[in-house]
Amino acid sequence: MCDEITSSQDLQDLYDHLSNGIAYMAMTDYPYASDFLTSMPAWPVNVSCEAGFANWTKDITDQKILLNNLIAVADVYFNSAKAKGYCVNFKDTGGTGSLDGDMWNVL
């Protein structure tokens, strides 16, 4: 994490951050690499499932391991290049890169 989680709002922001990364991967699950939202590999949903379940077993109950697996899933969207020194910026709740995220909202 880039910052420590110290409040319920921080926890909600982390949830929104990870959820948006996963949702954007689903919306852009192309059979080729793309980079209009952020740099992602081909079939990012498949890649994220492989990352999230790489060390998963049905017996895992440790919340830290489960959270790290969830972060590995979202990192396919947020850090597919595996940049050195990367940290999870959960305060970035939009996660749309240079694209205005409001265009996805439909009321």
C-alpha cells in the first residue's frame, strides 16, 4: 500500500480501487494487448485469474494472503508492467488512467 489504511473510508477506497481495476479488465478483455486505459496484456481477465489463484488453495483462511491474492488480480490492470517500487494507491478510486471515468456511469 502507498498509504496505511487507517479508517473505514480508506477501506472503502481500497474496495473501490480494486473493484474498478477488475471491472475495467472485464470491459477491455481483448485477445490482444491494449493500453488506452492502462497497459494490459491480451486476455487480462485470464491473466488476472492466473495471478490471483497461483498460490490459492481451498484451505487458505489467512486474510493477508487472500488480500494479497486480490491485489495480484487487480495488479494486472494497475501494474501489468510490474514496475519496481510500485505500491497500491487505493486513494485512486477511479483507476481510469487518462480516460475520464465518468463516461462509464449510467444513472
